[in-house]
Amino acid sequence: MAERTSIRRFLTRFTLGIAMAIALGWFHAILATSSTGDGGIQAQRLHEAPYNLLGRKIAIGQVEIGRPAQFGIDKGVPPEEELVPDLAGVFLRDRPAVPGSNVDAHAHGVASVMVSSNKKRPGVAPNARLYSSATSPDRGGNRQGQHCLATQQVAEQNSNDVRAINFSFGEPLWLDPRPDAVLDGNALLTLCIDWSANHHNTLYVIAGNQGRGGIPIPTDNYNGINVSSSHAHSGRYDQVDVSNLGNVFDEPFDRLVGLETNVGGRLLISLLAPGRDVKLLSQQGEVFPSTGTSFASPHVVGTVALLQEYGDRQLRENAPHWTLDARQNQVMKAVILNSADKLADAGDGLRQGMTRTIGDRRGGNWLTSEAYRNPKVPVHRDMGTGHLNAHRAYEQFSPGQWPASDSVPPIGWDFNEIATTTVQDYVLDAPLKANGYVAATLTWNRQVELDDRDGDGRYDIDESFRDRGLNDLDLYLMPADSDDINEAIAASTSEVDSLEHLFQAVPRSGRYKLRVVYRRQVNDPNQDYAIAWWTVPDA
């Protein structure tokens, strides 16, 4: 009896100890939610039938100070294919990588988020072709120029067909050679990636800045997606992590405007993705957890690869409503941002079947944010348009392209052009359900020109860029029979961003349309744009 009592006491204490350890977070890594599974971005659903999307034949890229290890080039890399990310090419800036040099654990872990085929750490797009370049800048040299060379090298791979490039690194503002440098979009590296987005048709995905004195350049870009990190709560990534910096700094931290966030009120964060306790793969093939926006952004790049595999499949099959516009970086940006999770659906479909409510750092959500109330603020300061959901992004992308000249289905996208002081109307072909939410996202690019001294169309270390500015477009949700924007139900009218986004419930069942307005010309009279929409029809 005494022996049984001792065993019971031991088991009780052991159970209490385990409970306390879990409560204190000691075992959090073991119990962590899969960032690619149903509690994360739901990418693994797309790996399986009927989708069977793994990123096959899609080239994506990575630029960091170091690079991941590659079997056959670097020593100590296990030969088993499933233990290391499969890389299509590794470089040192604009030339082939030196064996055994510039290999970096951080870059290796980032690569594993995108292309790992390890069953314990499945990548978002395990069959994508990943090209990675280490910048490894020379001390005292043109650091941002060297970063730009590495960026261009990656963008030119796969016959100049790299669909998205990940930046899980950046440049401290105090190293920027400009006098009194601020985050105004004019750092050389920032100009470089905005130029490359247009020149190479590549979507740049940038890890958000974290903490004072961090690496904010090039988070002041216009043409990419800046990603902040989420953490898991009750088995689902649905909370903005406390480590993130938001879009706006209130007093007394407003003195950091221009140093940690953009000047002029321009948005900093455009999307949220898993970033805390994300499982990574080491160079030796071991799985371990780590935290940061560095590991949030590659989830987005991997999602691009899955969507682009689907788009290329549709193009090969000559599917209706599919053109090469599906490969445009602006389209991918609009599709991924518009499909993000904001508010959990109650089961009636009015919130588009969203799977989670995303909590911000202040205990609120999208409906308590300035973005919901103020049409001049297109996104939430902490989460952008919401949380990345790869499966919803597929649902947003798969209906195909629908031009403004036709009536359009409840879910779709378009890549088009608009002339100065004109409008484009997207009239929905079915009435919308009362109290159903409409999400719509409009994206377009800042124009940046290369000062191409030798005329070869490529950046060289002694060359620079010229900012041609950003044209101003606006977005409205209106009754279908109205031509007066004052009758709009919702609007997004930022004067400084290259993105407009609205998320609003319609007050009554009826016919509606989305209107794109070319508000102000800064450079060219004709402006390319992408738009994505998701509505709830009154079936």
C-alpha cells in the first residue's frame, strides 16, 4: 500500500510538473502549431488531392547576408534528400558561391520554410526551385549596392523568370550613406527592389522590422509585401506577435517616425504570417523552433510558388479566363492580400468562411482598427490586410481573370490599365447578401528608373536609380446603378500608398460594383493595376 501511495504521489507531482512546464512555455516548442498546417497558413491542404500543388517548376528566390548549404557544394550536408532543402542554385552576390563559404544557419532555416521536403518540417512549396545569393558585403564598400547585385543575380535566374524573392534581412539606417537618412523609399536598396519588381516582374516579400535600431531598409518599399509575425493561441496562429513594429507610432514614440517606420504615414506592414516557434531545418537535418519575421515572410514566398504552379497549369490547359497576366507581381500581391483572414465566420458565410479572428497587440481586431473606420488608412497598423491563408489565396486566384468590360463573378481578379482622370467599374453579376462582407484590394507599382550608364539594362555597382513617383488610385464599393462616389458604401482613398483595401458589409441585398478611380497623375498617364475581390452572393 505504501509503495502504491508513493507511486501515486510521484505521478501526481510529475503531472503537475508537466502542466507547470507547459504553462511556463518550457514545452511550447514541442507542442507548437504547424505553421504550414490547418492551424497555420493551410498550405498542406494544397499539397494534397485534389489540388496537388507543390510549387513544381516555379522559381523563387532568397537574398541574405549568408546562404543555405547545398549538398554537393558544401561539406557536412547530409546526402539524404529529405534532410536538407533542395536548392536550384547558390551564389555570392553576382557570381557562383564559393564551396564552404558564406553558409549561414539563419539563411538555411529560412530556406527550409519554403522548400523543405522533410516530413517533420514540410516546406510551403517543397518542389519549388529556390535560388539563393549571399550578399556578404565588404566592409567600407557600397553595402546596399552589393545587396542590389545579389538581388539582381537571383532575379535573373531561371531565364529571368523568378516569381517571388524573399528578404529575411535588411540594412540598418545608420549605415545608409545619405545625410540625415530616413525611411522615405529613397535608399538605394529600396529603389533597387522597386525597380526590379517592374523590370524582372518579381514580387518581393520583405520581413518586417523588429525592435529599435533594427534593419528597416528596405521595409520602406512600395512594390513588395512587408510581413509581420503571428503567434499561435489555442492551436491556431491568430495573434499579432508582441515583437512586431506596426505602421504608426503614437506619442511618445512618434520621434521614431522615419527611423523605424515610414515618413508621411505610409504603411509599413501589409500582411501577417506565422513567425513565433516556427519549425526550421538545420544544416544537419535536425528540426528546431525559432522566432521572428525572418521566418514569417518565406511562408508568403512559398504560397506564391503554389499559386503560380496552379496558374501555369491553367495556362497549359488553355483554360478560359487565364492569360499570362496571372504571372504579374501586382496580381500575386492583390490576391494574397485580399484573401487574408480577418474575422472568423459564424457559419452563415457572411464573413466569407474565414477560419480565424486575428487579434492585435491592443486586444482588438480589424473591426476596432483605424483601417475599418478611416478610408485614408487602407490596412491595419499591426496585421496589414490580415493573416496569410494559402488555401484562401487559392480560392481567390482560381476563378481567373475578369476584365472590367464584363460583369464579374463573386470572386475574381484582373490586371488592367487605367487612363488619367478615368474610372473602371467592376459590376458584380449577382446580387450580394445583406450583411455579407466585401473584400477588395487594388495594387499598383511605383515607377523607378535605372541610371544605366553603360546601357546594358542591368545594375552595376557604380550606378544609381531615379524615383519617378507613384500615381494615385482610389477604390470604391458602390451600388451598381450609381455614378456618384458620394453614394459609396465603402472606400479606400490613401494618398500615399501603392495599395488600397476595403473590407465592409453591404447594408442590404442588391447589385453592387467596385470602382477604380485614377485620382492623380505623377508619372505616366496610363497606369497598370491589379485588383482582387471576394463577395458573398445572395444565392
